[in-house]
Amino acid sequence: MGFKCGIVGLPNVGKSTLFNALTRTAAAQAANYPFCTIEPNTGEVAVPDPRLKKISGITKSKEIIPTRISFVDIAGLVRGASKGEGLGNQFLANIREVDAIVHVLRCFEDDDITHVEGRIDPVADAETVETELMLSDLDSLERRTTQMQKRASGKDKEAMTLLPMMEQALALLQEGKPVRLLLDGIAAEDLKILRGLNLLTSKPVLYVCNVAEGDAAEGNEHSRAVAAMADSQGAGSVVISAAIEAEVAQLPDAEAAEYLEAMGLEEPGLDRLIRAGYELLDLITFFTSGPKETRAWTVYKGAKAPQAAGVIHTDFERGFIRAQTIAYEDFIALGGEVPAREAGKARDEGKEYVVTDGDVMLFKFNT
Ligand SMILES: Nc1nc2c(ncn2[C@@H]2O[C@H](COP(=O)(O)OP(=O)(O)OP(=O)(O)O)[C@@H](O)[C@H]2O)c(=O)[nH]1
Ligand SMILES: [Mg+2]
């Protein structure tokens, strides 16, 4: 399964710097000129999860394997992108392929680094980019809705199912609002339809405030303005200094910890960002553990036990019989599988079981 977060924003705001830090590589070129990035860069990142160590402490696993998500570093968008400005159409197509958007906003002052609008105003920058995404959605949806209305009036079944959701989305866009607003409390079938429309503004968004080194711990007036905006939209925001993260990513672990402490930070901002990205994608983790390895696996919230089995191996899903399931807290508190079973905390779950975050699972299957 590939869960992808796209790194989006105006040109020259630090997207590639952040991407390189995330992936601990120099795969993306980062330099002080707009449109440094043209082709997207993709990298996989381990999702940090302290529970892995706790579980493997009990099962004495030889190896710990975290779960992973992907980040895609995309070219900068400028005003007019939806009309093709600055290769906008190509870049918007790159955004269409991701599952969630990490929107980087420049919140640092530095006269040496070019800002395409010549001023630091992250809330206005966010609006500029969001407007392009909305215009692009409006364009594509208007065309599709007209066709769909024709088909629906001819009593086409598919069209009649899709049309109500398309019309709701279109109405929002026409008011200048992102389609994301429909996600709150949406029914499962509608969510499927909405995801199928593959609109840019229906993807969940996390704002990343890229601040100067000195502001990494507390944020600054710009990042506070972004946090207020994010709150009002039901979006998330994190404060990160891409410059610090780039530095830390190069250091051996012990030195990195010292450096972070000197900056007043408890953990790399990237860990917070990766976890936030994971939540943004609506993902949860379940574990498998034995002497060989303790491993974290990813499923969408709401996944049932056979789907979880299928993440490990497609045969596991096809031949699924049941899953011995122990809640993470029970597994740790009772000291592993055997004591949990004796305490009646190892449940035998069937095909309809909805996986809970932290479940330690053992699948029984037929091949
Ligand atoms: N002072 C300062 N400079 C930064 C920071 N983050 C990035 N930069 C600099 O800003 C310039 C642009 O960074 P990139 O990471 O290439 O920006 P980008 O958003 O990928 O740019 P495009 O690919 O052109 O859209 C580089 O010279 C970076 O070194 C930061 O936190 N502080
Ligand atoms: Mg770049």
C-alpha cells in the first residue's frame, strides 16, 4: 500500500529542504531560486512509534520494523497555476496523485532568500495556493457535472449516484470554499464517491510553518496566524525549522539529541510531522510480534481484520479464519501473549472485527 503526502506550497519556501531532511538524503535539489524543483521527488519515511520498542522488549525480537509512508516533493505553485502559469497544470497533476497535502508556508524572515511575492505573509500565501487548487477543481468539476447531468436525466444509474455529491462539491467551490469541508461527518459511501472524484481540495491538509532556527521551539507571530487559520478550517498545523531539520538529519543520533536539546526541542520536528501526516491520512497501526521481528503495519481507520491480514500477505486475506487480538495496553501491562491469554485478554476476532490502533495481532488462515 502506498500512502502519499504531497509537499506543496509557493516556490522557494523550503519544500525540498524539508523533503531532504525527512528522507535523510540529498535526493532533491534545494537552492535559492524559484522553480528549483520541476520533477517531483518521492521518498519513503519510517513512522516513529515508541510502542514498537515496548512490545519487542517483551517478545525479545531480533528486529524492529516500523511502518512507512511516502512523501512527494512537488514543484512550487504560483498565482495563475490553474491557468497554466509556471507549468501549473503539470504541477497540479502531480498533486492529484497524492492522498494528503502537506502545505509548507514560509514563516521565516531572511532578506537573502527570494520570496516570489516579495513579502512574508503565510496566511496570504496559503490563500494564493488554495485559490489555485480551488480554481482547478472548479474547472474540472464544472465540465464533468454538465456531462453527468445529461446522463442522469437519461436515468443513467452511475450518474444518478455520483451527481448529488458532485453538485454539493461544485456549490462549495462556487462559494470559494474547499471541498474538504464536506469531509466532516461524511458517510462511508459518500466518502468513497468523493475520493473517486479526485479533487485537489478534498484532500486533507496539514500546514507546516517553516520558521527561523530561533523560533523552532515557540513559533512566531506568523506561525500563530497560520495556526488560527488552520483551526478555523479544521486543518492541522505544525511549526518546524527546515534549516534545523536539515542539520539534524545529517548528524549521528547522539549528536542530534544534543543539538536538539540546545535548541530547546524534545524531538526532531520531523517526527511530529510524520506522525501528523499519518493521522492526516486517517491511518492506524497494528502490530505483529515474535522472536524474529516486531513489526508495525498500516491500515485505513475502519479496516476489518481480513484487510489487515491482507496487508501482510494477500494469501492471509483470502484464507482468513480468525485473528487473535490483544490490545496494546493489555499486552504491555500483562507482559505478553501467554499471560494475556491466561487473563482472557487475547480475543479471537472474526471477519467483521474492526481493527483498533495498537492491536497486537496473530492471524490464523488457510492457504
Ligand atoms: N533562512 C532559511 N532559509 C531556508 C529555510 N528553509 C529553506 N531555506 C532556503 O530557501 C531556499 C529554497 O529552499 P528549497 O527547499 O529549494 O525551496 P522549495 O520550496 O523546494 O523551492 P522550489 O522547488 O523552487 O519550489 C534555499 O536556499 C534554502 O536553503 C529556513 O528555514 N531558513
Ligand atoms: Mg523544491
